[in-house]
Amino acid sequence: MNQKFPFVSIIIPVYNDSKRLTNCLEKLEFQTYPKDLYEVIVVDNNSEEDIKKIVNQFKQAQITHESRQGSYAARNQGISVAKGNIFGFTDSDCIPNTDWIEKGVEKLLQIPNCGLVAGEVQIFFKNPEQPTVFEIYDRMNFLRQKYYIDNYKFGATANIFTFKNIFEVVGLFNHELKSGGDSEWGKRVFSAGYTQVYADNVLVTHPARYSWEDISKKALRITEGLYRQGKERQSLANFILEILRDLKSPFKEINQVFHNQYSSEFIQKIKLMILVISIKHIRARKKVRLYL
């Protein structure tokens, strides 16, 4: 194995999303990393669109399929056919920098006993001058890689690098989870004694969610994923306390909203605050339905 440039497998699950997948693969086609030392594996997760037609446009990319629905099942399928000693994970709606693979591998090899590198996910607005409250909420709350590493010991699979042998030690992603599988797997990596690092120069960009439908779906998906992970450990008393914490006065969120640099107008801050409270309530209702 070339120690400076080990072979790398990039794994991307996709369900439909042809247009954004094309943008992602275009960036991955022209990386600064040696072309003969990386592959891009697109895992079609029962798409209705012709994903193979998209993938065939790119020399670095190949396609495989996973019939079980779920991005973690799809990532596991990608792992099963990957040739690399290093794996990089991103999503079809992400746009990697042209030096993404180079910087990810470099950071991974620099850190002794490294289990994973979580790269920066920079969320961008459709109109940078006039972001919607949904876009601002998205940027405030999701894909905060440094925060995840520092506080919860995982990196979102929108942008992580790891070694093949880490999966051999701690196991694959939990394919039964529809959300939160990266969190559950990352915590296994941490528990096994491996180092986890955040790298701001290992960069992908991601479009902000633009509507109530997109934001609420994301919030509820995360809520269910976290609930599934902790379900067996939670008593009724603890569950009630958790719901009460969810519904308590959102002083912390109010402070975040009124100091947010992207929300400059007072009326927009009020709308954002209403959105924050609305999301808190729908997440609490979702937990109650799951518990019952």
C-alpha cells in the first residue's frame, strides 16, 4: 500500500436525487487525489429514477444496489464491495471541495489511533442575502460537526473519513436505524478507544433546507432515530421528565435566535422563534406517539 496515498473508497447512498447526485459526482471526478487511487461507489437504494445513467457519466464512479430501505443499509452495501483501506462517506446532496479526499486522508493519517475524521459541512442558502427562517434554522441546528465530535462523540456521515479496519473492530452501521446510525456507530468507535477529530479544511457544502416540510421531516427523523437508540433504557418516569424538558421555556433558543447573524430583522427573529417552538412541540408529540 502506498503510505502517502492509500487507496480510498468513497461511499454515497442515494434514493432518487439525480440532479444533486450529478453535482456531487462532478466534484468527485476531479479531485486532487491521484485518480488511480480512489473509487466512488454510489449505492442505489431502490430509486425510481435512473441512477445508473447518471453514474455511468463519470469514470471514477460505479454503482451497486441495496434493496433494504435506509441509508445505513445502503452504506453497509457500499462497504461490502469497497476496495479501499480508507473509506470516505458523503451524501448525494453534498458538494465536496476538490481537495476533499486529499485533506481527509491527510488528517486521518496524521492522528495516532484515529477512528474517524469529521469534516466541516458548510450549509449554504439559496439566496445568501435573504435566507428564509427555515434555512436559518437548518444552519443553527443540523450538521454541526465540531459540536457533534466535542459533545456526542460522532460525526455525521455527510462528511466522515475512517479506516476499513475500524468497521472490522466495531461492526457496521445499524441498518435498522433510519436516522441516527452515524451517532450510534460513532459512539461505538469512541467506546472502543479510538480518537475522533474534527477538521475544518475537509470540506463539503450542503444546501439549507428551504421549507417547513423539509425541516419538520428532518427533525422528526432525528427524533425517531434517537428514540430507537435509547428505547430499552428509558423508564416511564425518565420519559416524562424528558418530555417536560423538551417543552420548557426555550430561553436558550431565544438567545440563539436574537443573536443570530443571519436573522437581522425583528419580524424575522419572531418568525424564527415561532419555528423553534413549533419544532420542539412536534418532536415532543412524536416521542409520545413512539412511546405509546
